[in-house]
Amino acid sequence: MRLSILALASGLLPLAIAHPLEKRENALPPVNSAVDESVLQLALYLEHLEQSLYSGGFNNFTDAEYEAAGFPPGFRENIGVIAEHETTHAATIESVLKNAGYTPVPPCLYSFPYTDPVSFVDLANMITSVGIGAYLGGASLLTDDPILETAAAAILTVEARHDSYLRAGVGGSPFPTPFDTALTAVFAYNLAQMFIVHCPQQLPIIVLPKLELAAPAPQPHLQPPTTAGTVLTFKYDPSTFFVKVDPAAPLYIAFINSITNTTFVETTSCGTGCATVPLPTGLGGVAFAVLTTFSGGLTEEQLTTFGTLAGPAEVVLA
């Protein structure tokens, strides 16, 4: 039996070698709709950003600097491997789009606010969480084609491994919650804007008024976790709202976290364009906050469509 299996394998091997390009070409998933294209363009937009981020994290610091900051030997090398993964992801999505007759969105010019290995890894955790959320949110929009869905899922699982490695490297839990948080395309795109200096081509996605988490700053090494009851301060510019809001009207922060958890908390004014709110219980990992006039009852999709005054802002909890 063993010999017959080997004989069969040896008979198939020349066929595989004779037609490698045909197999590679057929492996490209189809793009069956404009929605598929928009999901893939956003994924590529974020992959370009992550590739630039991780390449900088590899090139801007030495092995000795990473180890002096408390990271294990080989950590910088693995940051370089992650950068290579992001390059491969971007090249694959570009090939899928080109094969379907679309022009892939080009990379932008980026600015990342890190100054040392620790601040780089903390920032990388934040940005990778956005990428994971975008893939989760976009998966349900893809045309029901198993090849395309599998390709997207194959990238998502690797992104999650990247994030777990980063979190473990800074002493945080590699898996702080049982579920990750999905993001709509609009929210994911807006979260990326804080790192964009200039883009030769932006995506046709609305840019919302900004919401800034002014305090507290994320804890270095993700420790200690931000506890429930901690007062968060948000800044925004009311003149940029898309709708007129009565200055006396109550405002709320909606915290989007996990797969179905959106928690609304009324704010306390700390001046024009400033609001404080206590962090509610039941949140973990990373949450995304938006400013709204609604006190509850809206889904993330509804907040995206009509319920958001400003945001989102990313809140790293643990």
C-alpha cells in the first residue's frame, strides 16, 4: 500500500510542476460585486498602513534596544516577520483586485507617534485591533463565495496571531476577551485617519468629526488594566458636527465592545467640546467609543449610519 501511494504521488508530482502558474492563477478568489471590491480596498488600505508601521518597528530599533526594553531575544526579528506578512497580505489583495479589473488603492504617507520599542508595540496593538475589527466587520458583506471568504478569514487569523504575540510581549494577556470587536467600514477607516499625513487616493468613505480620548493615556505594557469606574475625558469640536445639537441636550458615549455589546453612558460636560464619562462595567480588551445624542438602543450599524456626532476613539482597556 505504501508503495502504491508513493507511486501515485510520484505520478502526480510532474503534473503539479508542469502547471504551477495555472494553479496559482486559479487560486485567486473572484470579486463578484462592488461591495466585494469596497471591502477589499479597505482591507488593502489598512494592510498598507500596517506594513509601514511594522517595517518602522523593525528598522527604527535594534535588537539590543528591544531587549533593553524588556522584550525577549528574537522579538525584533519577529516584528520583521510580521512586516513581511503584511507585505504579502497587501500584494495578495492587490493581485485579487487587479485580476478582477480594479485598480488597487496605493499606500499613503504615514506618521506614527512612537518613540521607543514599548510605545511602538502598544501602538501596534491598537492599530492591529482596528485591522482585526475591519476584517470581522467586512466578512458579512462579502458575496457568498467560499474562496473569497476563506481568503479573508486566512488573513484575519494571522492578524489575530500577530496581536496575541504583541500583547504577550508587553506582559498583557494575549487573549483578554472571548470575542473580538467587529468594526464597520466607516469606523475602521476613520480610526486609520489619525495616522495619515497624505494619500494619493482616498477611499470613498465618509470622514466623521473627530473624537479624542484625552485622558487617561493607555497604560504602558497594557498594565494595569483600565478598571470600571475610571473617568475618561473626551475632546471634540461641536462646530464640526453634521447636525445641529442643542447645547443643553444630554450627550452620551456609546462603547462598542465584543460582538453584541454596545453600552451607552451619559456624559458630564467639562466645558465646550469636552465631556467626561465613567468607564462602564463589562468591557474588556479594546473598545471603540462614539459621541451620540442617543441614550441607547442603537446597533453599531445604526450608529455608523445616523447616530454618531463624533468618533470613534479607541479605548485600550487591557
